[in-house]
Amino acid sequence: MATAAPDSKAIVLITGANRGIGFEIAKKLATSPDKPYHIILSSRHHSSVESAITTLRALPNLHSSTTLEPLPLDLTSDTSISSAAAHISTKHNHLDILVHNAAISFSSLSTHVTDPHAPQRERENWHAIFDTNLIGPALLTDALLPLLSASPQPERKIVFVSSKLGSIAYTFDEVNSRHIDLNDATRFTEYSASKAALNLYAKHLAWRLEHSHGEGGGSGRGKSEGEGGDKKGGEEKKGKWKVNVVCPGYTKTGLNNYQGTQEPSEAAKIVVRLVQEEGGETGTFRDKDGIVPW
Ligand SMILES: NC(=O)c1ccc[n+]([C@@H]2O[C@H](COP(=O)([O-])OP(=O)(O)OC[C@H]3O[C@@H](n4cnc5c(N)ncnc54)[C@H](OP(=O)(O)O)[C@@H]3O)[C@@H](O)[C@H]2O)c1
């Protein structure tokens, strides 16, 4: 049975790790006193992820065995996604934890939404937001499933950093104390729709992986060599799949022009908890207060 060597570090890929919440997730993992990780920080911009890594390496409380690696990755580019997967395959042969953190909202677009209540929106904005927030993560997941399947860890984890703005329940349930105020949230219409779609995608993925009958790694789109959960003859038993969705809370980052109410270091806590949690459920949507209704 393939198990992780006692000293083997879990390999974690974090998308959008050069700034904001993604950087703080990397920082918390890198300074976790409990265990070391090999953290792959990805970003579209090589220089900014290099400077993020320089900052992390200078931390006095960096775990002495933790290692950091930059990886260029643009979620809107098929070439970039396949190069990133090929790089991890060549260098590491497997991946243990995938944190889908990167996303954009209106504030990242070249054609800004100046009036949040404007009834009409631009096609290019819809394309950009869905490409980055839904299609890119889905295609990246597919590209990395063979590597996640090859993980020797007892749990192979995929964490989707989503938003409660994508909660259909909170949007429609007006008597819920956490009901989403559309007067404010309509600035984020395209973003909210992309997160609702991402949540649905994550739920489907969790189900597909949980029900892959030992052939884990099957994305449901056809299985590739090495994706199998049990190796030929069943001599190798693979770990459990954990696929979960998390809302980090309203946070001061570029995503909302720094209007959020908490610091990125606070937001990263719930994501890191899911990354480090052993046991627990798959297919959930959570925030710091517990389960978020879909
Ligand atoms: N901030 C909040 O209030 C809040 C609330 C709920 C959920 N969230 C979620 O938290 C996550 C992190 O957001 P954040 O607030 O930290 O935002 P942020 O500071 O704007 O960071 C977004 C990250 O995504 C990366 N990115 C953007 N487009 C990309 C692309 N095409 N390919 C690869 N990476 C790309 C950015 O890298 P570049 O440098 O390459 O642009 C950046 O690292 C997102 O999933 C967001 O939806 C945030």
C-alpha cells in the first residue's frame, strides 16, 4: 500500500498566491509549526510571485523544512494550465492539495462597472469573470487530477475559495439573518453568478470523486493512465478525496477595492483550517461560522 513517508511534505498548489488572501494562505502554511509543506505559489506574474516568496523566506517563523516554489499560471490560458500541470508532473510526480484561490470581480476588469445598479452589463465582463472564476479552475482541476490521484497522502484535498455571494439560499431567503442585501451585492452580479456556478461545479466534482469506486481521479471526463485509485491488481490503495468550498469573508483586497471589513490574514484562517483538517467531510460549503447553505 502506497503511503506517505513519515518525513514527506505535502505538496500544496495555491492559485493567486502572490497577494491578498492567497498570499496569506501561503504564509500561514509556511509558518505552521506543526508540519512542513512544499508550497507552490502560482500567479500570472513571475516577478510578483518571486517577491512574495522572498517575503515568506525572510519570515523568522518560517518552518525550517518548508520549501517554496513559484509557478506561472494564467487560468484563462489552456497553454498555461497544461504547462503548469506538466511542470508539477515532471518535478514532483504528484500533488497532494490544490487550493483554488484566484478569482476576479468587477474591480479587476478593464471596463469598470461604474454604476453597480446598471441593469445592463458587458459581454466581455461576463466572459472574463466566468473564464477566471469557473472555467479556469474546472480545467485546472481536470489537468491536475492525475497528479492528485498519485498523491501518497491519506487524503487528497481540493479547496475552492468561493463566496457566500454565490449562495443561492442566502440570496433568496429574505428572512435569514445572513440574507444577502442585493442593494449592495449587485456590484458583484457577474462575480456572484460565477461563484454560484463554481459551487455547483465543486459539488459535482466532490460527488464524482467520492463515487469513483476505487478508480479515483476519474474526472468523469474519461480516465487517464495513472488516474486510478487502486493500482492494477489492487496492491495500492489511494487516499480519500476531500473536496470542499469555503467563503473567507468580506476582506480588504484588490477584489473589492480594499473595502472589505477584515484583513487577509483573518480571511486565510478558515481556508488553512480546511487544508490542514484531517478527517471531516467532503462536499461541504463552509465559512468561519460553520456550514453555508448552497
Ligand atoms: N476579498 C473578499 O472580500 C472575498 C470575499 C469572499 C471570497 N473571496 C475570494 O477569495 C479569493 C482570493 O481573493 P482576494 O480577495 O485575495 O483577491 P485579490 O487580492 O484580488 O487576489 C486575486 C488573485 O487572483 C489572481 N488572478 C487573477 N486573475 C488570474 C488569472 N487569470 N489566472 C491566475 N490567477 C489570477 C491574482 O493574481 P494577479 O496578480 O495575476 O492578478 C491574485 O493573486 C477569491 O477566490 C475570491 O473570490 C474574497
